[in-house]
Amino acid sequence: MAQLAPHVRSVPANQIREITQAAWARPDSIVLSIGEPGFPTPGHILDAARATLDRDETGYTPNAGIAPLRQAFAQRTGAGIGREVDPGRVFITSGAQQGLHLAMSVLLDAGDEILVPNPGYPTFAMTAALLHAVPVEYPLYPEHGFQPRIEDIEALLTPRTRVLLLNSPSNPLGAVFSADLTRDLVDLARRHDLWIISDECYEAFTFDVPHVSPLAFDGVDGERVITSLTLSKTYGLTGLRIGALVLPAGMETVLNTVMESIVSCVASPSQYAALAALTGPQDYVEEASAHYRANRDAACTVLDEKGINYLQAEGAFYLWADVSHVSGGNVRDWTLRFLDRQGVAVAPGTAFGSIGEGWIRIALCGDRAELLEGLGRLPGRPALPQPAGKRSAA
């Protein structure tokens, strides 16, 4: 039998899908392993998609997307960074994942290196490998709050380094970069003439801290930052596959060519649904954000009671929790056993990189009662023995 390409055979399996599919095979499972918003899609968004079909607007659109949608994304982005963004810099994509693939396609040649976070979303490295580029992991250590450090990144730079990939709010960590750190990361890229790909899938969901885009510190017309956005999480449109790239000025022609060679254009019903989402009532986003915050707080209470350490999530809708007291140095196997014995699926930290060993990602986006039931089945951390001569309070 003819062999598949070596670079395809070497791409590792996605451990998030592994545990989630195992859970879906058990009808009684509590699935906390995947970030799937659980609210009904707002009616005006569905109406916009239906209206597109009713008027038979099912032909090609421009490669870059319909003009009103590009304008809507530009206005949202401009409001976030405090200055106008030319809609000509916005390119509509079939979800954030295709946006990341497009961005890497135009920036990376075979053998080029892209710096990706560890822990970080697994497709960052997978996509680079499929393009014959080399993903190089920069560490996010627990002792530094899982925040990137400039010195750690600079130590990894080589003549082949071309791109620095940033993700704030972070999946899987829920960590959010401060304005000072974001500025320092852009300055680092400028000093070393690197591109930045900024994955901002969860930009709508931060808690008591602002979301700060690297675009805020890039040139007025863009210099080196490509921002990947999506409506999958913001409006619960995961199945419509709709997102956008915000590019530096002057990249439109090459992106049109690359898009034409991959998918031509995004489906028109998805584009008009996205337009309705961005320009219509924003109740969904406000209610979802409040739900995720409340779920985070309720989940933290359970983990506190069990003595389980976790990173306080400042954004996205995940909790990053330490189960090293029971995972025995192989958290991937432990999550499978936990599912088998307790009927609860959580994502193993090693799905996101080697530093995730001993940690799990808990999705906070579903039903609160189910979330708390699932977390209630986690084994608690044994209390430390008290020093001799001391007693617990009565």
C-alpha cells in the first residue's frame, strides 16, 4: 500500500478529541473536556442565515469575504485597540483554525521555526508541522503564573525563527496578558524582526482584567501582527465556521491567492449570520460571560474544598487544575481511568504540552449542576499532617 507523507504520519493524535470521543461513546458521561458553548444560538443570527438561503444567495463571495462583514470586524477590532482599522485589512476565514493555517502558510517556509506556547493549544504545533515548519515551544511555568517571560523566549531564537505565536486569553490556561507584557512581547518581535500571530479566540471573555491585543502596539496600518479572531466562542457558532484575520496593510493580494487555493471563500449563509451576530443585540455575549464567570467561581469553591490547586482563570472559559497528587506522572492515562471509573471527561494537560503533565483542563461553559457534579467526583488532595503539638480548631 502506498505510504502517506512522513510529515503527516508524524503529527500526534489530539488528546482532547481522544478523551472526548471516549466520553461521547458513554451516554451517561459528564463531558468537561471540550469547549462547546451550550446556549441556544440567538434567533436573529439563525434568521440571517435562513434569509440568505431563502433569497438563494449561495454563489461565490469575494475571497476576503462580503464587505459589510469585513467592516463589522474592523469596527469591533478598532474599538478594542482605540483606533480605526481599515476594513481592507480584514479577511474572513472559515473559523479561527483556518485563519491560523492561512497565516502560517504565508509566513513560514519549510524548515522555518515558529515559537508556540507550552502549555498551548495543540493545533498550533500541528498546523506548523503540516506546513513543514518547525514548532519550537516556549515555556509557561507554574511558578511564573503560566505567563511568558521575555528571557525564556529570547533564549530560543535562532536564525530560522520567523514567527512568535501568542494566545491571550489562553486556551487551556485562562491566563490573560497584561498591557505591559503585551507591549514587551511586541517590542521583542520588533527587535528580532519576527512576525506575531495573535490567537484571540476568547477576546470577549475576560474577568476583571482587560483584553489587550498586540495590535494596540503595532503600527497604525499594521507592521508585523496578524490577529486571528472567531465567532465560534463569542456567539456559540462553532458549527458555522466563521472567523477573521486582521492583517498588516499590503498583504491582501497574497492572502487572496492563498485563500483561493484552499477554499476560495467562506459559505455565504455563515457570513451573513456572522454579520447579524456582530451588528445585532449583544445579549448573548453578556449572558454567556456572566455564566462563565459564575461557573468559574462555583468550580473554584469545589476545588478549594478538595484542596486541589488551580490557576485562577482571568479569561476564556477553562480552569487549569493540578491533579498531580493522583495522576502518577501520566495524566493522559489517569484521565482515561477517571472517565472509566467516574464517568467524567476532563482534558489531560499533556494535550497542551509537556509542562501540562499533572494538570487537567476543565471546561466551564456547560450546565452548572453537571459541572459541579463532575468536579465533585475528583479525588481531593490529602491534607498535610499538622506539626506535633498542634490541633485543629474545634
